[in-house]
Amino acid sequence: MSAVVEAMTELLHFPEFLLSSSRPNDSNHHHRGGAAAAAVTVPADILDTDKEYIFYMDVPGLSKSDIQVTVEDENTLVIKSNGKRKREDGEEEGCKYIRLERRPPQKLMRKFRLPENCNASAITAKCENGVLTVVVEKLPPPPPKTKTVEVKVC
């Protein structure tokens, strides 16, 4: 982890487990180069509530069928897409595009290490209006352990 990220993490008290393994400022963040283009790191907002963690990511031009949300190794949330977008069906016979400026989204991938209090089997995701929302439920806190100590009389 870079010194700047470490300093900001400590200063802002970010939980280490919510920091992803790929960050927008990584040196390999944007690699443009035909078919061998690297996956793009999409910024994410993470909300910590009493009952769940909520991840928000902007994914314009992608539908829910283009996005895969999985859990690896029981504690790593993986969000990825192949980055393909279909062009509108505007090409009829005798018609053709004369300019194509809108770039299709590139491949994206983000990994987040989940804390121990997450219920990996209770994760939901929805994609609406270009925003992906992933909700990870928290497990209820374990009941406090009590121990009875015998008092000896001397």
C-alpha cells in the first residue's frame, strides 16, 4: 500500500477490510491497447449501516446481464464485466453510422475483502439507471460470553 493511501486510511479511519485490492490510482489503471486492454477500475462508494454494507458503482451503458457479482474464498467480493455494449439498431438497409464517438465501456473488475461479520450467502445486486448497487448483509453480533466466577471465602 502506498504511503499516501496508508496515511489517508489512518487519518480518515477507513476500515482496512473495505479497501479494495485494485485502486483507481494504480499505475496500470488505464492501459489503452486494442484487444489487450486492461480492466478499468471503477470508483466505488461504500456505505456501512447497522445491518449491511452497500456498494455503489457507476456502470453506464451496461445492463445487469453484463455484470457478474461473485464471492471468492468466502470473503472476497468480486465485481466484473466483459465491457461489451451493443450499438443501437439504427443500421437499416442503406443506412450506416458516419461517426461513432461513444466508446463502449471497457472491461471492469473490482475486488473487495469483506469483514468477518458479512453473510456471504445473503448478497444482492441490482443495476438501475447506470448504477450498480450491491448489498452485503451483516451477521448479527454474537451474544456476549459470560463467565461465572466462583467466589471463595477465606
